[in-house]
Amino acid sequence: MMIPAPATPPKGAPESHRESALSDDDAAGLIDELSRLFTTILESGRDTKLFSALLRTIVQIITDADGKVFDTAADRATETTAKYTHDETRNGDCEHIRDENAVEAPLDGAERGSQRMRPEFRDRLEAVIDSFSDDEAADFLQVGARQVQRLARNGTLWFFTVHHRRRYPMWQFGYNGSILPGLPRLISVLPTGWTPEDTHRFMITRSPRLTHNGHPTSPHTWMRRGGNITAVIALIPITAQTAHTDIPKTTAAVADAD
């Protein structure tokens, strides 16, 4: 049984909205994940703005997916084995921030039977989860919300928006209520075509070009430890080329907010 799209779509509606459906299993999976997320958000002390952002992100994912939110076992069997190491937020990177704000996302372990959310959608949710609201950023930095907004406007903090509400990724923060050294310079050269999940992935992925005590580290860890920002910036065109992304410079965030 399927949950059908409206029998008579609005005149002029985009084609993607004319034939969009979720199976009962997919819909049940999303409901389960939302319920679990809401409970975990409350228990972890995160503010309700995160839940609102996740709800809106999931709605957008459903729209973008045209009903295909989950991979099947057959889909996963054809996946390539080349994967980036993106688990540093749980294992040694950003943990100084996440320890007290951790929310388990419906990512790698959240499967219903043979289903698993498609990787690009898991990445999108992870980028939202690993971000602060304006109030959370203000609390972390021990400043007022207006000061956070000023830092965002002048390019000292990077943000993206979810339904006109700013989200501040955790990867840009350091120890004890600080901002990563060299962050404004990095913000000024981030590619305009990168999505929040692209930037999140770049900042938490270990690179053999950034080593500490002989071990690869991520740009976030490298900057947090006072590493040369030039080395991080040098990775951007390499990463963008791999992702087939244009690399014009920008001093703005992904999108403006009210």
C-alpha cells in the first residue's frame, strides 16, 4: 500500500510534486525516527529549535527524494566501497562540544529491517544536528544572541539557514567557548556551491595532508590545535575538484536570514 500524492495536483505544480509517494514502511520509519529524535533532544538538553529545524529538513528531504528516502538492501549492494571518514564528531573530533549536546542521529545505525536512509540525506540531517541555534551559540560563547548575529554578519561565524532560521555548525568552535583560530579567513574562501553538509563533511574528515603526531586529522582538529590555516585552505580546491564543485570565493554564508 502506498500513501499517494493528491489525485489532482495544483495547476502548474512542479513535476516532482505531481507523483510523490512514500510507502507505509518509509512513513513509519520516519515517524519512528522523529519520535526518537524528539525524546533524545529533550533528554540531551538541546533546545526545541533543533527539533523544529530537523522537522523542516525532513520535510524538505521527502520533497527532494520524491518518495525514495531509504536505500534498499539491493541499493546498498551496488554502493562503492569508497567512503569518507565522517565519524570524528563521535570519536575524537568536536567531542568537546558534542559531549554535553550530543544527539544520536538516525544515521548509520538507524535501519528498519533492510532499509536505511540514503547517505546524502543522512549527511544533511547530521549537519543540522551538529549545529547550534542562535541561543545555543550564544550560550557556548558566553555572549548575547545579538553579539552572535553580529559575528555572523561580519564573517566571523559561519551559518546556514533552515526555514529562515540560522544554524551555527559546531565544527567552527574550539575549546572553552572559543571560535577556531583563523576561522574568518577560512569562511572567506569556502566555495559558494558547498551545501552545509559539504562543509560539515570537509571540516570533520581526516586528511593525510593534515597530520598530528603522525596521524591524519580533520581540518577542525587541526585548527583547534593551532595548525596553520593555510594548510586547510589548500585542501579546499582538492576537495571541491573531487566533488566536482565550483570554487569561487565567498564572504557570505549559505543563505541570508531574517
